[in-house]
Amino acid sequence: MERLHKIAEQLVQVDVAAMKFLCLDFIGRNRQEKIEDALSLFVELQKVELLDFKDFFIVAELLYLTGHLDLLRILNLSTQEVESQLQQDGMAKVSPYRKMLYSLYEGMDKNACRAMKFQLHVQLPKCDLDSETSCLEIFTEMEKREMLAPDNLGHLMSILKLVMPKLHRVVEEFEKTNCSRNHENSKSGLQPQVANEYKMSSLPRGHCLIINNSDFSEVNHGLRRGSEKDVEALKDVFSWLGFNIHIRNNLKAQQIHDTLDEFRQMSHAAVDCFVCCVLSHGEQQCVMGVDWEKVPVSDITSYFNGKHCTDLLMKPKVFFIQACQGKIMQEAVAVDADGDGMESDARASRTVPVDADFLIGMATVPQYVSMRDPDEGSWYIQALCQHLKAGCPRGENILTILTKVNEVVSKNTGFVRLTEAKQIPEKISRLTQNLVFHVPTLS
């Protein structure tokens, strides 16, 4: 904290504005309105789990990108060390797209910025010629109005051709790099994206929120043993698929609502998808907070519908719910029902979202328990992660993968309190296109 204070003291408002722009993929526009200085930016980075006392490399990355190389010494890092770490897989958090836009901003003089405002004054009336609006603010406004995105650079390129041709080549180079990545995907045998397929090429792909409620001891319901194995498997597979991972543990019902609202307000404009995994006890049509208060699944999904999260409009929103939907055990099975030996997460629900482009994968059908092995994790999540790893490199549709998950889980047999139990998951799809999680490749 002392180091962060020292760094914050050296950063002026224009530096904070630049860092806020570089963090737009992690901290949405609504949340950025509250950020007035570097310290409040660091607080927001802590909230999205990119900064803590063990890992503050995101600050080093932001200092490096904004040219404050002298301040790296406060973190006991050299420029060379930061450059070397940024080359390592997974260390760089700021996307190539956002770095490209920032390089344009750095390369623009006042005249070019003024000319850019003139070109956009009809579409973006906020960009007044006499205002102090920066090019970063122009880029943000273009993104807000869907005039600019990693796969939508035409408008920007046409303007740069007129106002600063040398910067036009920067965007061209970025596009070539992306095309090269797509070509590598093709060479490695990955299926190309087809017309009726959701776009799945942004890096990062989007946010993956994992809510893990495992400790119910305060309400005398003990621990959901094995849930940590599910968290580990989900983190592993979705980080491999290119998502930014966020894990929230042991939330009360109101904290679940607050967390969902936090992620609703994040910027999803530059990403292609949102994934939310909830691991908890449940009852029909709800999951439980660790205070044993109910959170309807319909409420969970509603935070991200077209009305409440416009950034995700027409983008896939995927929810995986590992929880029971009741107390009845399906016949012919024995395990810890998600129960004893095997356990159950008795009590989540079947809800049909009101808007399109939702997919909900439920561990079990209404009224029944779901199974969780205290040592290995839940039947459903473990099978899901296994088949995502097998099917995604082959370009399999998510519905095909979930059908295979159903097959695997249905063949399992377990015992709960000496009673044989079975389980069959359920998928609820309101997708309007094929959803394929294309595996990112290193550029």
C-alpha cells in the first residue's frame, strides 16, 4: 500500500485518464465514472481481482505502457524485467487492441486530434471542436456507439487516412496480426468461424465469473466438500479459452446480487461473451447464499439481459449452475448428493430468460439433487470441463458438448446415505446462433 501511495502521488490527471482507458476491458464505463485519481483506480483493480498485495504486476504494466518507467523502481522492477515478463504467456492484461488505440493517441498531435473531431462531429456531437476532449475520450465514445471495436476498425481507418496517414498503418498492422492469428488457427485444424456462428475471436474473450459458495457452517449446513475442485477445473478451462477469471467465495444472497450488478456494469463492449458459474446449494428455481437466503436463477440471468446490459446485446451469455433443484434423488444411483459419501447440493432452478442469446446449463433437472464427490468435485462440472477441453479444439458447438456431458453424467451411479442415485443434467438454450469456444493461439 505504501508503494502504491508513492506511485499515485507521482501521477497527474492525464496519466490517470490514460490508465483508465487501458483498463476499460476490466473496469466498465459506469464504474470508471467514480475514479478520480490513481488510488481510486487501484481500488477498482482490486475489486476485479487484478491487484492484490501478492500480485501488483498490473500496475507495472500500466506504468510501462504510459511511459512512467522511472516509477517502476518503486516496485523494485526494471524496464527490462517488465518487458521480459510481458512476453510471458498470460502476464499482459491489457489487450493488443487497447494498446493499439493508446499508441494512436500518443502519436496524434493537437491538429490531428482537432481534425478527427471535425470528421466525427455529426456522429459524436459531444466531441466539440473547442472542447478539451482527448482522443482517448473520442475512442471511448466511438466504442459506446458501436463505431469502433477490435473487428470494426473501418470507420477509424477511413478517418486516419485523412487526418494522419502514418497512423493508419498502425491500424493496418494490427489487422494483419489478427489475420495472421486466424490463419494460424486454420493451420492448426481449428474450424473457421461460420456465418451463423457467434463471433468468438476477441482477446480476452470476456469475463468468467465463478461464484463458489462452499462454507455454510454459520447456518449449520456445513461445507460443500469438493467444490474447490470444481473451481480449479473451471478456472483452468476458461482461462485456457481466453477468458478473464474472477472468483468470489462464500457470498450471502445480497452479496451475490451486488456482485452480479458489479459485473453488469463492467465494459463488455470489446469482448464477445460472458460466462457465469455458480456453485452452491439450491432449491427449485434458486441458488442459496451462504446465509441460506434464496437467489432465483431468473434474477441471476436478468442482470445481463438486453435491457440491463446493453454491451452484451446479441452476444452469448452462458451460465453453468452446479446446485440441486430439490431433494428427490433420481432412481438407480449412489454418491455425495450436491449428501454423504457423495453429497447433494439439494435445493437451483429452471428458468427461461426473457431475452435471446442465453444458455443455462443446469447440473440436474427440477426437483432433483445433484451429485458432488468430496474428493473429486461434482459430476456435472468435472464432466463439463473435461468435454470443453476435448471438444473446443475440434470446433464443437457448445450444445454438442453439453449433450456429451449429459451422456457421461447419466452413466454415473452413486450412493447417498446407502440409497442408489442417478443424475441427468439439463440445458436451457435461447441461443440464436451456433456457439463455439474457439481456443486462442499465441500470436
